[in-house]
Amino acid sequence: MTQAVESADGAASGGRRPIDLPALAVLGTAVGLYGWLMFLMSFHHDGIIGPRNGAPGTDYMVFWEAVRGARAGDLTLLADPVAMTARINAQFRDIIESPVPLHPWLYPPTFLLALLPFATLPLRPSYALFMIASWLLVLLAGWRWAGPPGRRAAWLIALALAPGASNNVLSGQNAFLTLALLFGGISLLGRRDIAAGALLGLLSFKPQLAVLAPVALIALGNWRALAAAAASAALAAAASAAVFGLAPWQDWLGRMIINGAPGDSAWVESGRLWGTSVWTCARLLGAPGWLANAAQGAAALLAAGAVWRAFRRPLDPALRLAVLLTAIVFAAPHCSQYDLLLLNASVLLLLGFVLDGGELAVRPMLWLLPWYAPLTAVPRVFVLGYAVPLLMLGVILVALFPLGPRRRDAASVV
């Protein structure tokens, strides 16, 4: 494969430097295996590598308790972060190494609908089944982005090795679901716009990662998909209200929008300051709140502008998606390590573009930096975490301004 890549590069540009694919594959795999080893060590709490994790799936404990309570008509834990944390520490004291810090429920009630099929199972099988089911959705939706048939299996295995993937499983989070909806929604644009919009509308379960999808649809002038996205989000909200009542919505809207729960000092200390957003980096560097908010706002505007340009002007579909995925995490006011699975997927999209004869401004070996990012993304722990927003910006710029197109005979997605 390496020889083919080298000759394709030479034929297409007469001077491109070849991809050192074996070294890239070995180093990328080593990084990925290290992430999964950290996950395995989390079962023993203080494993010999990585941070000391209290237990695998501590975030999923919040999901499990929330949906079981809502299913039984008890909404106390949804509205009371302190009570939710106390329940987790009491219910799972034989699993976690030490009491967990504040673990609030922060999602709109639409996410409860996605969790409902897993509510009848005990915690561990529910957690395992949710991870497996959401990963299968990634495989299904990502199939068309994985390149020619002979390369698809390797691409999907690489995605499974992504440090963001292992971190998502370690936390028990929903990044697989986010990525699957983006993979599926964008791949259907131009072919099945209603279905594409419906998938993108379901991203409303995680609003901070959903706001740039409409920017892409407006830039394309795809009003059918935009209307379908709005209808999908509205129907999901109505369905959740029909199943769980209006009280969860009243509480969520009151805490997240009216009273601004993400700005609460306890949540800032236990959650946002352990993230990897521009806001987090600014605050940890000593910036006052207004300046950190302004920096995050500027990042969001820059990300929106990049998505607008990517979808407004002719650009390879894989590069468009890479811009959107990376811009989403760059713009998010709260971004965690598992959310950087979207950044890892962007790296693989860039690699596929080059393997098909395209040319980018940055040599592939440097893509190991954003690939590794989820493992050192927390600036509160790793000084390298401060560079993660810069890596995101770099990936956006590399994807947005390719030096040369992929070969015309390469398989395209949309």
C-alpha cells in the first residue's frame, strides 16, 4: 500500500513527499492501544499507567440513575446535582474507589428517550450495551466515509483505536452517538435530504455540539434538510414530554438557560475547568470570566465562519466533514476528552483524502499530535492540554485550504 501511495503522490504532483504510512500506522496504533490499556487499568483504579480513575463508566452512572428515576416518575435526581452525586456515591460505593465529585444531569430530556431502552438492565450490562449499540451506529454511519472497499476495515479499526474512543468508553459517555449522527447526516445530504436533516436534528440531545450543523445546512442552501432538522428536534422534544411530562423540560430550561447552571461555581470547579475548551484554557491561565467568555465567543464565531466557508464553496466532502467535526469541538463552551473523538475522526478523514491523491499543507506524521490529543487534553493536569485548541484550529485550516485535490477516480462520499 505504501508503494502505491508513494507513486500516486509522485504522479499527481511530481514532487510530493511520500506518506511514511508504516511509521504512521505503528505510532498511531501504539497511541490507541495505550488509551485502551488505560481503560483496562481503570477496573483496578490505581493502574500503573494513566490517571487514577475511580471506575469505568462513572458518567454513565448519571445516565442510568437519571433514566431509571424518570421512568419511575421520580425527577428528583434530574433537578438536584447534589442528590444525584450522593446517590451515585451510595449506590456504587463497591465499584468506585473513592466518592466522585459533583456529577450533575445536564442533558435535555430528549436524551432520556435514547437511554430508555437501557433502563431496565442493571448498571454494568446497561453500560456495556449502550457502548456497543452506539459504537455499532458509528460503524454503520461511518461506512461510507471509510474510503474504497479495500481500505474500509482498516479505517474503521483505526477509528476504534482512536484515543477519543477509549476515553468515551472509560467515561461511559455519548460521543459515539454524536459522531454517528454527524457521519450519517452529512453523508445523506444531496441524496436524502429529509433523512439527513432528521439525523442532524437529533443532535439536539447535546445542544453545545449541535449549533454548527444548521450553519452547514444554511451555507449549502439546503432548506429541506434544515426544515427536517428543526422538525426532528421538535418531535424529539415533544416525544420526551409525552413520555416523561413537562416537568423535566421546565427544570432543564430553568437551570440551563434562565439560571445558567453551567456558570454555577460548583459545576465550574468539578466540570468545566476539567475540560479542554478555549474558555477553560483562558480561565486556567488567569483570565477573568468576561475575557474567557469573549475568547470562547471569538472561537465560536471563527468556527462558524470556517463551517460556512467549507460548505458554501467547493470542497472535497471528506474535508468538509473534517472542518465541521473539528469546528464543533473548537466552538463548544464545554469540551471533554471523549468529545475529541470528533477530532480523531477528522484526522482519519484527512488521511483518507491524501491516500486518494489529495495534498495538504501539513505532513501526515504531524497528524499524530491531534490524534494523541485526547490523552493529554486536560490543561489542569497536562501542560500540553493548553495546545489542544490550537491543534483544533490547525486541523480546521489544513482541511479548509488543501494544496491539491484528490484524484478524480477516487471514490467520493456525496
